[in-house]
Amino acid sequence: SRLFLDLELSKEKNNCKLPESVLNFATLDYIATSSSPILRKTALDALKHYGCGSCGPRGFYGTIDAHLEAEEAVSNFLGTEGAILYSDGASASTSTLA
């Protein structure tokens, strides 16, 4: 796990004296996935294939093949008839049918 973030400091641009490395408390990368070469390549490949833009619920912006493939993989893993994946808890709770 990567606990330290190396800083490249330009001494000409600031007068701060910071240590060579600092703890990074401003990340959501809790399990250090950003430092995994396999995940970085996979993310870059997806970015090249699908592009990047503002995000929103699939109900507004549509379903793509990656959504369906991920849901099928989860369904197969769990041994269920189907699966629905949500990007966050708020979407899950507002989209669930009782």
C-alpha cells in the first residue's frame, strides 16, 4: 500500500520547506489501486475506448457494453439470475424497487 506521496518541488516557485514525502490524506485511493500497473493500463484503455465526460445515471445517459459485462460477471460469480450495479449508494437506494 502506498502511504506516502512523493513531491517534486520547484524551489523557484515557492519558499515552503516541505519534506521529500508526505502522508496523503486527500485521497479516495484507500487500497492504492492508482499505483497498480495493471489497473492503470486498464483504466487508460477504457479512457481511450469510451472517452471521458460528465457522468450521470445510466437512466439518463444510457447503458454501454461495459455495464452489461460487469453485471453479467457479478451475476455469474454470485450464481444469480441477474445483477444490477450502481455507482453509489444514493443511486442504489433511489432506484431500488420494493
